[in-house]
Amino acid sequence: MVPYTSVTENIRVTVRPVYLDGRSDLMMKRFVFGYFVRIENRGMEDVQLLKRHWYIHDANDRVQEVEGDGVIGVQPVISPGEKHEYNSFCVLETFTGFMEGYYMMETKNGDRFHVAIPRFNLSAASN
């Protein structure tokens, strides 16, 4: 799994995508990709992940936007030097595509800021 990393406001986001062959179906044009995310707080204060916003692109130039509160049903508070990890998946109708987006974070004093999720490639031939 190739890691993709970005750093915004001392928050480091690393994503490792993987093609899930056993859950995919070539004949039905269903290509399933998992991705593992690590969010590290390299700053000096707690931050809370409030929202996520994803852009999911396939090879046919179709873009899906996905947004919502937190990640996997939680809005974690990440203390300095700590990390939050989770995994999820997406389904494309094409062999390849890519994802990118951002998280909305909030500090204890109510300041909000966006943290970039690095653009990462999805490829059924990557495994």
C-alpha cells in the first residue's frame, strides 16, 4: 500500500488505499477500494474532527461528493502527539479513480479550520 500524506496546521493525514478484489465484480462494473487513514496531531493543542468532505472521482469523470459529521460515526478529539486511525471504502464503476477532500477541525477555543486529505489514486491493478 502506497502512503499519501499531507500536513495542514500541524495536522498530518496519511492515507493508504488498497483494491479489494474479493469484494469487486468486473462483470457488474463494481470496483471496491478500501483506504486506511491516520490523522496525527503535531500541534500544541487538542483538536476535534467535526466533519469530513470527500470528492470521489472515477475514470469516466464522474464525481461523487460525500460529506458528514465526523468519521465512522465519531468526532474524535486528538490531543497533541496523539493520532486517530480508521478505515473505510468506496465503490467505483471504473478500474481507476482518485479521492481527495478535507476535514473540518475545531480547537478548544472554537477556532475552525480545514485540514487537507491528500489526493490518492485508486487502481484495480495496484495489488
